[in-house]
Amino acid sequence: MNKYLVITASPNREGLTASCGAAAAEGLREAGCEVEIVNLYDYRFSTCYGCGSGWGKCRKESRCVADDPFNELQDKVLAADGTVFVTAVYWWQPTEIAADFLNKLRRCQALRPGGSGLSDKKFLFVAAAGGSGHGTLSCLHLFEEFAKQNKMEPFDYLPVMKRSREYMLPAIREAARRMPEWSYSK
Ligand SMILES: Cc1cc2nc3c(=O)[nH]c(=O)nc-3n(C[C@H](O)[C@H](O)[C@H](O)COP(=O)(O)O)c2cc1C
């Protein structure tokens, strides 16, 4: 059975981000996948310290030296066939914890000897904005840069705003349902 991870990044456990994560999980389960949902706000991990002169051990060893749950979360991503990553939009950007997580993951994977461990993973990125909607596209742009840096070809990038919730939640569910059967073009 395919294993998928749904990562949400919002401290609001009943908000738009959580609804997007639940819609994705529903679609993945409809596709017959085993799904684990993780909210980054249930974990406490450090930002990247930029060890040494800027290139830490993570570049070669693909692990963060900090003694916190980041490595455990990275292992979940690497053990899954794919991930749906949903962040709330804060300050026109991904939430701080979402940015910290992706920054550390990039440190560990983008230049990994032997190639990025993310390049054969299926990813769906979602940015959920509950205010003006400003920043939804900036978030997706950052996700695209992350994907390129990590040699990934994500399945899709979806923007959701408070006003588009009604038609975007079914779209997220449908995207998640289709993602497992999709094959890379490369
Ligand atoms: C610190 C902070 C900054 C925010 N910045 C933005 C923003 O730049 N654009 C926007 O549309 N909404 C913004 N919002 C609203 C969130 O996107 C809103 O809470 C949204 O519903 C996120 O999902 P949630 O329901 O899971 O919290 C912000 C909220 C907070 C708490």
C-alpha cells in the first residue's frame, strides 16, 4: 500500500489549513493510500544554525546536528511515497515553522551525495490564506524554488483563499486522489 504524509503548518487546528489537510487525506485514502497527518506546530525544532562556516555536516550526512524532532520528521518524508504540504500564509509567506522545516530539509537533501532524496517523491503544495489573500502566490513561488533546488517535479501547487475555499477543497481532494497514480515525465 502506498504511504503518504500530509504535513500542515498552522497553529489553528480547526482552520483553513487543517481543512485543506483533511481534504487531501480524504483524497489519498480514496486512492487506497495509508495516510499520516502531521502538524509541524506539534513539534519543536530549531531553525538552521548555519553550522561551521555556513556549510554544516548536514551537507554530507543529510542529518541536522540539532537534537530535536527535525530528523524524525525528515525520516517521515523520506519513508513516504509522497507528501501533501499545506501552510497557512503569514506575512505573505509560509508560516515560520514551515519555512524552518523546508530550509532544513533543503540543507539535508538538495546537495546530498548521491542525489536529493526528494527527487523521486510525489509532492502537492498548498498555500492557505485566510486574510486578504495576498501572499498566496509568493508562497507557491517559494515552494517552486524549493522544488527546483531539490531536483523535484511536484504534482501540483494549489492556492486557497477564504473566498475560494468552497471550490478549492474539492480540488485538493481530487488532486490528492490522482497524485499516487501519476507518473513523472522524466
Ligand atoms: C501572523 C499572521 C499573518 C498573516 N498574514 C497573512 C497574509 O499575509 N495574507 C493572508 O491572506 N492572510 C494572512 N493571515 C491570515 C491567515 O492566512 C489565516 O489565519 C488563514 O486562515 C490560515 O489558515 P488557518 O485558518 O489555518 O489559520 C495571517 C495570519 C496571521 C496570524
